[in-house]
Amino acid sequence: MKTLEEIIRGCQSGRQADQQLLYEKFSAKMYAICLRYTRDRTEAEDVLHEGFIRVFGAIRDFRGSGSFEGWMRRIMVNSALERFRRQHWLFPVEEIEEDAAVDWNGPEQVLGLSELLNMVSELPPRYRMVFNLCAIEGYPHHEVAGMLGISEGTSKSNLARARAILQRRLGHEYRHPGDNVNDYGRHG
């Protein structure tokens, strides 16, 4: 059984057998990441394959400092973001105070991970992207704004609205004071 370091060195040398081993070792984890950023399984598979092509193209630059899995994860997220930017137009929405009125103390409800991820996948695309990047990946708003080509305020607003949608779907009736916004960010 080869170590990860041996597999990486083999991939850096262009050995297809090691590329296959790397794919087998990480494809399930990376697919789960891709699935969070896409509309469906087919699109997630496309992003996964695009991401692995990029991994194999850039692996010669990996020098072993830091986590290889983290390095690969970043490539997968960037692949999903590039696809998203090609397919969607991000509309800025009005700014609201950063999570000021969000009340997370509602009735307790136990959800499985797959149920929660399914709810996140049903968010409108721009909210899903910001929610994944901020709430799940942990990127700060200024970085998310740069990645998506939006303002920091729009990133904050999109995150707050994504959380509000999720809360409503969980049974928490949250509305920002004076807000009359449907699930797609349009006033109505």
C-alpha cells in the first residue's frame, strides 16, 4: 500500500496508476464538496472531474507544505465557483445588518446531515454559494466578495437571507424587521 506522499510523487511524475489511486482515495470526499456547490449530482460530477483535471495539472506545484487535502479542496471549490460564475449572474441585494436580528434560539429539531445538505442545495444559487463559502468553508466576507465579484455587503446580505430561508424551512419564522422578501430575494 502506497503512502499519500508516494502517490503524490507518482502523480507529479505523471504516472496514471498513481493518478487513479489519488482519485480513488479522494473522489468521495471531493464529490461531497462539489455537491454542496452545484444544482444536482450530474453537475457535481462535472465539477469533480474538472477539479481533478486541475489537480493533476497543478500537482507539480504542490510542495508538501500544508494539508494536501486542503489544497485539493480549494481547487474543487474554485472549480465550482468558476462554473457558477459562467452560469449565473449575481444580483446584489440590499444590505442588512450583519446577522443582527437572526435568532437561532428556536424550537429544537434534529436533522440528519443529508437532510440539512439537501435544504442548503435548495437555496437560490447566489445564496447557496455564499452560505457554503461563509458558513461551511469558513471564508470571511471580504474573500467571498472577491471570489464571487460582489461587494462585501452583498455577501453579508446574501448570507443573512440564506440563513433566514433555512430558518423558515426549519420552522423558525424569522424576518428582518420591515422585510417583505420571498425566498428568491425579490420584494413582494
